[in-house]
Amino acid sequence: MSKFSTAPDPYTKLLHKTSTGFAVISPAIDHSSSAMRSSEAHPSRFRDLDIPTAYQELRRSTSHNVDYAHVRDIVNILVKERGQKPNLRLYDALLLANTDNVNGSAGEVAQILDEIAAQGLVPDSATYHAALRVLAVHPDYLLRQRILEELRQRWFSLTKDGWHDVVAGLIRERQLELALDTLDQMQKEGAKVDSWLYDLIIYTLCSAEEFDSAVTLMQHRISSGELYISATLWYYLLDTASRALHHRGTLFAYRARVESSYLNPPAGICINILSTAARHGDIYLATSVLRILGRRSGHPVQLHHYEALLETYMTAKDMRTSFTLLTIMAAAGHPPTEASTRPIFTHLTQSPSLVVTAVSILEELCEQDRPIPIQALNVIMEGHIYHRDLASALSIYKTLHKFGDSLNPITATFDLLFRGCTQAARKDLAMFLASEMVALKVAPARLTYDRLVLVCLRSEDSIDDAWRYFEEMCSLGWWPRNGTVMALARRACQKGDQRIWRLVNDGEDGRLSKSKVESLIEDYWKDGSEEPKKEVDLEQRWGQ
């Protein structure tokens, strides 16, 4: 048989030899020497052993904590100095010596099996099982299949340890589906699966994010009456499943360990659990873990915790509780932001009737004397504007005082309304709202000017007001968004407006390049004059 090589293994530790299993620890080291080669040094204390005692020492040294060199020394003493002919007991010991995680290899197992055949010996069940034990440490799929086939041909049955070694080898090769099938076959054959093998495959399944299979195995262990499952394994399942936002795995581990107070997860895992609940709309899980966070001193519930809970409610399409949570956030000193209301806005975009329902919910909350944050009203106005219902959005703005005497619009409120004015080409309304901003001393932002420029571009033939807002915006150190700059440039070309060159500055603040402006002029210039690039000194414009 040809020598089989094994690939380096990412594990640092797989199994330790116990009364029920063996350890697979690190990458195999391939050896090319003959199975019966002699050792350089034979310790003097072994040379004095008689043959029966030497065999006893050989059996002891291969039962646990196998030392590759030590076993080979004893075998060589028996063969070279005691005159023992090669036999299956010696070959079995040489096979088991390869369970040494550093010096053993699957390639040497193949060599030993070939040498057994060359000596005219017939392997027995113990020999095959010794080889399988090595392949649990240094996996080689082809060699394992050869051994299993020879076992079947000779009507040998796999022992309990043999089943464990086969499954462990498949796990090491990351053939997880085949390992699970073999585990199932093992159970059908009546072989008891030891806890270490269950732990091993569940750890591996979790690391591969196969959480459904991991949970199924955990449930089988519990239903079969296993009481003492490793606490570390439970922690690892909760940690990896919540990090991957896997709902079934997270909920299973949470109910089994956290609710029963066996496990008190750290804040990082709690955040992952909260994110998982938000992704899948599990209100029970989200509120439960939020209570855990709230009970901890030094770790008060923060804005992002509330936001995750809000996302949970909206995933579950519970709009009433979501708006109630916005009022709780305001009362708790964590007023929501525009980002906090994104899950609500996404829900409101599905139908105009949902926006009407949201208004009714806020009116009911207001009647309960709950503090209504302006962001709650903003997201309703945003929903109306999304459905192109500027009149309803403006109606909400005009009745802000009904939701609270101290409730005042903020910059984001006007920015939303300016967006609606742009959609409806209502420059007159936009100018009224701009005067409202001045009267209420609401400071404009970059987006405010950007949308005022768009309103002026879309509402009338003259673009002088658009240029005035643009110049005022630039004086404050702001630059319009790319789409706004392109809209202004196209309108300037259509009007034959030489001010288009004010938009030019290569590679700075998203401004237009000279080549882009020239392309726009070629496509949109309407006044019939000579090319503006000939009339306007670009370098002079840059200098200005």
C-alpha cells in the first residue's frame, strides 16, 4: 500500500486519552522510515527486562500518554536483543505509538500495515482498531476507508472505541455531515456515545456555524437523560449563536442556562442576544435580556439598547409598543434620534394607512400624558412625505402644540418638509418654512441649504435664488450633495449661465471636474453662443 500523507490540522487539542476515548492534538508528522527500524539509544533499564515484563511494559506504555520513541525502543529491544520475531502484538504497539501527536503519522500506519502483509501475518480486529485510533489523531480518509472495508470483509465488528475513533477522525477532517451520519449509525447499532465525543462535534458545529445541528444534538442529550453537560459548552453555544444572530441556538441556550441562573452572560453577549432578538422580532427575548442589563450596576441601559429593542418590536410589526418605547426613551433621558426611528419609517413606507394609524397611536399616548419626542412626529411626517402627501405632513407640523406645549420643531423637521416642497415644486411654501426657521431661531444645516437649492431649481425658470442659497451655503463651509450639484450644473447649462464654472474644482469636496463640466456644456448648453470655455478663463475662475 502506498504511503498516505495528512494535512496540517487547525486544532490545538481535540481529545485526551481517558477510560472512554483518545486524544487528537496537533498536526501529523510524516515518517518515511521502516516500521521496524532500530533506535539509536536503548535505555539500560529496559535491557534488563525479561520478555514477559517487556511485553507488560509495552502494553502499559501504549495504554495512555503514548511516547513514540519509548514504544519503539521497547519493540527494538524485544526484536534485536531478545530475539522475538515480528508478531501482531509488536505491530499493534508500533501502530499505537503513532497516536503520539508530534511524531506519529497516518503515513507510517500505512507502512506498518504493508509490512504486516509482507511478513505473512494476518491483521486481527485489535490491529485494525489500533490503526483507527491513530487515524482519529492523524486523519486520512482513504486509509480509514480501506481499514473499514477490510473489517467488513473479514466480518469484524467495530467496538465502541472504534466507533468513537471513526467519528473523531471525520470531525478532524471537517466532514461534519458524514460524522453526523456515522454518529446516527453508531446509535442505531446500540453503541453508547460518550460525552467527550458529543462535546467535540458540538464545538466543531458551532465553529462552523451549523447551529441547527448543534441544537438538535444538545436536545438529544437532554432528552436521553444526560444531566451534566459542560458549562463551557453551553457558554460557547450561546456566544457563537448570538454572535451569528442565530435565533434558535440563542434562544435555546438562553432558556436553558440564563433563565435558570446557571449562566450570567457578560455585557457583550447580552448585546449580541439583543441584536438577535431584534433581527428576528423576538420581543420576549429582547425584554428579558434588557432586564438583565438594567439590573447591573455600572452598566445602565443605553440608547443603543433601546434602539435594538425598538427594532425588535418593529420586526414583530408592533407599532403601538414601538411608539410607546420612544416616549419611554425620552422620559429615561435617552431621547431618540433620527437613526432610532428608521425601523418605524421602514414600516410606514409599506402603506399610507399605516401613517394614519401612527398618528392615532401618538394621539392616544398624548392623552395618557406621555412625553412625545419630536422625533416621533418627524417620522410620521416623513412617512406622509414618502407617500407624497405634503398636506398631511404640513398638518402635523401646524398641530405640534397639541402633542406637547414645549414641543418645538428642530432642524430635521424643516429638512423633511423642504423635501416635500421639492417633490411638490412648492417654493412659496419652502420660503414660508424658511422664515419660520428664522423666527424660531432654528439653525439650518448643510442638508437644509441643499434642499432649498433643489426647491428653487424645480419650482421656477429663474435659478438666481438657487445660486444665492448655493453661495450662502459655500460661505458657511458646506458643499451640496453630488446629485444637487449635477442638477444645478444642468440647469445652468440649459440657461446658458456662466456661473457653472463656480462648481469646478478637480478632486475637492466632490466638486465637478473641468472635463465633466465641458461634457455637460456639450450636452445641455442652450443659448447658442460660442463655447463658454472660450469665453471664460477657467484659471481666472479658480484664482477667484
